[in-house]
Amino acid sequence: MRWARATAMAAGLLVVGPVALISFSIPSNAAPACPAAGSAPPVASDPPWPQRRFDLERLNGLADGTGIVVAVVDSGVDATHPQLAPAVRTGLDLLDAGTGGRLDCVGHGTAVASLIAARPQSGAPLRGVAPAATILPVRVTERLDGTDTTNARTVTVAAIAGALRQAVELGARVINLSLTTEVDDPALREAVRFARARDVVLVAAAGNRQEAGSPRPYPAAYEGVIGVGGIQQDGSRVPQSQVGDYVDLVAPGADVVAAAPGGGYGRRTGTSFASAFVAGTAALIRQYHPTLNADQVAARLLATTDPPAAGTGYGSGVLNPYRAVTDQLRNEPPPKAAPLPPAGRDPAAAAVAHAESAARTRAYKLAALALSAALALLLAGAVIPRLR
């Protein structure tokens, strides 16, 4: 993983989802005005292609994300979705007071959260990579793409930096940032440093503006943040997935089935959703390898990728959750040694003492047998003549 990355100044735009640009505005406390959700169009009941590729069932009994909190900094999460209701705790909402981030008017954050931690359910078309992880929703925007000319609410990059710090304070061990800005904002940079100093794994989308020359995306381009690009079902890079040294690895990012507000499902494309698969895998590693720090988790993710297709923009390769959890890596610290014996006890001396004790016990038994035999002979010598 690259820990030294260049910085660059660019237009003040923030990206969420496929080409989702967010302008900077003042947070509002007005009541939410979500349209009636209803159910999203149904999708096929067969497992989606990312799940077939990852074969997530192989991880059953090994790791499921239990005990790991994953923050999703996004458009909120619909906590009423049947596959997410058990997973979503009260988080942060920078748009509306009193929701705890458990509201999603546009569905982007709900989709991301479901790819990370959706609970398996009979007849449901998906399950999360870490289906027992806990989602901490952090709601920061309602705007979805750069062509959005509505007055959809959003927050400043500085406000997102503050939310990132709060997510760390609330116990997040992994933070997913499916958003980008082309500005190297000092507040965001310092928030990333703060999270890293607190041993938090940071995963971010690499952005979807390849056709615009792949402008440098933050926070993905910051040191210590895992930047994620997207691939299609055939393994090739998603055309809009950005290319640059900030792409550390790639994951499914096209035609991805994910949860939608109102209890339904939809298909999504973009590096936002590729990032979610990596964040879920980071949760698995944090559970299965609890002694690894955040940098070691990142190194494990990159060291266990599958070979990419020909071309550029794949980083170290394609995410492989099973290998990320189970592979044995040479550069990792050795397993914890067995506890030492109590102080003052020499194991070698104890072994010798045990052997000597056993020898004495055997000698006593043999002496007792010999004495018994001698007594029997003496008794027989005294009794037999009298009988004659």
C-alpha cells in the first residue's frame, strides 16, 4: 500500500455514488422531506454475481463481523429494511435532528450498508460480506449526482471531517467513505490522521470520473486510506472507475444488487459500492485477527488479492474476502505464545522431580512385594513341620 501520496488542489466538489457531486452548503435542521419510499423493483432471487465470485458461504463459522462497528458516511441508512434493521445502531445526522442517521431519502447509504452487513434472510437476493457487523450510520447528504440541480441538502467537507472524528469516538473500527472531493481540505486531512492514530481502518471510493481525466480524489488519495476502484462481472474495470496511484485494489462495482429504502432492492454501479465490499472484508479481518492494527489489516487486504485483468487501474488486484481472512502471511507477527508457567517454577526441574517421584513409587512397590514374599516363606517354614 502506498503511504506517501501527492496532494493537489482542484474544484470544490464532493462525489457520492456514480458521478455524484456534492456542493458545499450549510447544514440544515429542517424536517426531512423524503418521498414515499414504497418498494424498489424486484430483482432475481439468484445470488448476485459478486456473491457468486466471493463464495461468501465459505466464511461461515470463521468470521462474520461480530463485534465490529463499521461507520457508513453517506446519505443515511434505512433502518426499517428487513435485512438491515438488526444491524443499524443510532448514529449521526448532520442534516436533521433526532434521526440518528437511520433515515435515507435517496438510497445510496442504504445500498452501501447492505453490501457490508445485510443479514441473511430466506428468499432475499443478497447478504452482506460481514453479516453480523454493526452499522453506524453518518448522514451527510441527500444529493446523488453532478447533474442534480435541486436544492438537495448536503454539508461542507469540514463538517464531514467533524463527523469522521465523531464516528471514531463512537467506536467505529472501520469507516467507509463512498464519497470524494477534489480539494485537499486541511480539516479532512487532519480527520484522517486522527482516525489512523486511533487505529481505525479507512476505506474510500476512488471516484467515477475517469472520462474527466481521473481528478485526484480525497479522502481516497490520503496516506493510509484504502482507495477502491470497480470491476465488472467479466473482471474488467468499470469504464468510469478512476485510474491513479490512489487505487489500492478493486472490487465489484457494476450491476451490484443492493438494498433500497422501503424494503426492496435495486442494482447499483460505481466505486461507492466496490468500496463497501472492501469495508465489509476489513470487518471480517478485524474480527478474525484481533491483534492486527489498521495498517496490518490494509496490508492483508492488498496481499491477498486475485490477479487483475489486463490493463491499468486495478491496484494490487481484485478483492478476495476468503483469502483476506484465511491466508497465512510471512510478514505478520507470530501467534501469541502459550502462557508461561507460574513464576519460580522451572519446567525442566519439575519434569525431573516427577520422574524421580515415579521411580521411588515403583521401588516402594517392589520392596513391599519382596517383603510379602519373604513373610510368606517364613510362615510356610514354621507351619509345615508341625503339620507333619
